[in-house]
Amino acid sequence: MNERAKEIAAEGRPESEALAEKIAQGAVRVGVVGLGYVGLALACEFAKGGIRVLGFDIDQRRVDAVKRGETYITDVRSETLKDLGARSLLEATREFDRLAEVDAVSICVPTPLRKAKDPDISYIVAATEEIARRLRPGQLVVLESTTYPGTTVEVILPRLEKSGLKVGRDFFLAFSPERVDPANTRFTTKNTPKVVGGVTATCAALAKALYEKVIDRVVPVSSTSAAEMVKLLENTFRIVNIGLVNETAIMCDKLGLDVWEVIDAAATKPFGFMPFYPGPGLGGHCIPVDPHYLAWKLKTLDYTARFIELAGEINAAMPHYVVQKVADALNDRMKSLKGSKVFVLGAAYKKDTNDARESPALDIIRLLLRKGSEVSYHDPFIGEVRVEDGSLRSTPLDAAALSGSDCVVIVTDHSMFDYAAIVRDAPVVVDTRNATRAVRGRARKVITL
């Protein structure tokens, strides 16, 4: 027990009261386990609010980068890291024994899917075990990693209570889903409302008070399971609507209609319609993954989440649809996929980020390689990608690369791309994002979804 804990115990005050006082005074120290897209952004937000933060990660490269003040994600600037480090507000370490130094700890580790599309919560379990070994009275633990409803009370709580401490009295446990949208300059960690659910009312109140120090609006819900379900509903809403609009693109293609024109016209309705746009497939850590956590949980309750499964099938087929578009475009020019030079523009899953997790570009590249195409790619944010049994390095984007290709495929609509030059210099373009709409005019060599 540290000196402050001894003082509190001697005073006879409840642990919750002592922690609430620390939070109110800004004297709380926060730990963040996992310094990826979610964790590093959250750590910086706490530090910018004047709260001292200790970040934990098993990747020494990330720890060293934070210490040097060098960012590795698009939403955090190196200048910010350097400033926070210089003011001793942000520190990074691999030494999990230092968890005892913090008053609150947020778990921001990955939650991928296994090949069978069942949840892999091994990172959550590993982080929880590290915390449990050092858990002390008065600490608040908040899980931010997306997971299925029930994880906090079924997986984390029993492991923490093995310490002999009691939740709601000795320590406090909550769930608050991350809502990071990489490269979104309008909605950031600070101004995106934060949902919070606690195991007990006291847990929820303390978590709410902590986040209110740095987040503009905190939204409490009745339980950790409700908070876990909130995130899954958000991304299920997106995967289903993206699946719908992707299927609409296929239907419009068969009907000889321009899906983009149809969506734009429908979007003029001021009620009852929200525009979603088709694309080459789903990417990123959240949308392709999170709904399957919910579907898996419901299977354990003998229920099939039919919307999720159908949307997943449609979205997973989009890279194949794009490759067929490429094949058709080449066929119209008396060429086949085999032996043709295909230049893929963009490897990131969304524009203006360096995040290639679950990117449909990787699936498209793999499919093209399997068909015998000579594939190259360009992405200003991603210098190398792993494909098949090897890797590809980003090729410079210039007139020679464009004109020397048999087909150019726009998979990621990065803002810095010169779309007029792409349309001008490429022999034929398959545009999966409608990125060329302002410059292509009636050019027949541009094919859209």
C-alpha cells in the first residue's frame, strides 16, 4: 500500500470519496494500457487536460516513439507528444509494475476476430491479468476495447476480485466504448460524446467524473453491458447500411443506372433517409469486426443475427466485385487480367490515414495477384503492405506509372491525389469511391461501381 493509500485508510474515508476528491482536484494519475489509435489519442487528451498520464504498451517501438515525441498515428501530432512529454504530463513504459502508480487505468487493447469469426479477447484478458496482479484499493479500471455484452462483468470482474478486493467498495470498474474515427477532423476524442456504464452506481459516477475532466459530454447508461451494446449497435447500424448500399450499387449496375446519382437524389429528402455510399469493401478495426462480436454472443443464446450475417456476406464480396469490374474494363480493351499491369491507388482502409487494418485494398491486390496480374500500388501514408507470401512497396505516383499501367484502380480516395491527372494519364480507371466525379466529365475510360 502506498503512502497516500495509508493516509486514506487512517482517515477512515471510503475509497470512492478519496478517488472522487483526486479527480475533482485534477490530482488523479491515469494509466492507459495499449497505445494504438485509441489509447494514444485518449492518453493525449487526458494529458492536454493537465492530468498526468502513464501509457503502457508491450511494443517497445511505440514506447520509444512516445518518448522521442514522434507520432505513429494520423490523429496525434508529434509536436503534441513533444510538448506533453516536456511538461511531464505524458510518459510511456513497458513496465507493468508501474500500474500501482496510477489511480485510474483505461484498457485500450485490440479485440480482433479469429478465423472462425469468434471473438479473440486474449489481449483484454492479458491486460486484466497485469492489472489484477497490481490492483490496490482506490483504483478505477475502465475497459474501452470493443467487445460483446457481458465481457466486463463476466471476464474482467472475476479476475480483479481474485485480489480479495470488492468492486464498488475497494476498487471500481466501468466500460466506456471508444468512438475514434481516424482522420476525422470535425469529431475528435474531446468533442465526441463518451458513453459510460459502471458495475455499480459508484463505479459509474467515478468514471463519469474522470472523463468529464477532458471530454465535452459524458453519457451515462445503466450498466456495463448496456454500454458494451451501444458500441455494437453503432457499428451494426453502419455495416447493415453499407451492405444495403453496396447491394444497391450492384442492382443499379444491372439496371444500367448510376448509383451515385440515385443516392444524391435520394439524399435531398429532408427526413427518413440517411445517405451511405458504396465502396470496395469494409476496412478498419471496428466496422468489419464489431458486429460479429454481437452475432457470436447471440449464437450462444440460440439466436441468429440475420442482418449482420447478410450484410457481412455482401460487404465481404465487394473486393471480388471490384476485380470483376477490372476484368471487364480490360476485356473491353482486348486484354485479360492475367499478364495485365494493374496499378492500385490506396492501401489504407479510409482516406487520409495510415491504417491498413482489414483494408479491402489488400483483398483486391491478393485477388489480382491470384489472377496473374502484375500488381503495383501507391499510398502516400503506407510504404509497404504484406500480400500473399511476400510484400509490395509503394510505387511513385506519376505520369509514367499511370500511363504504363493497363488499368488503374482507385480504392482509397486520399485527398492529395490529383484525380484530373489520373483520369488524363491512365488508359482506363476503375473508380470505387466516385473520387473522379468532378474531373471525369463524360470520359468513357472511367468505370465506377
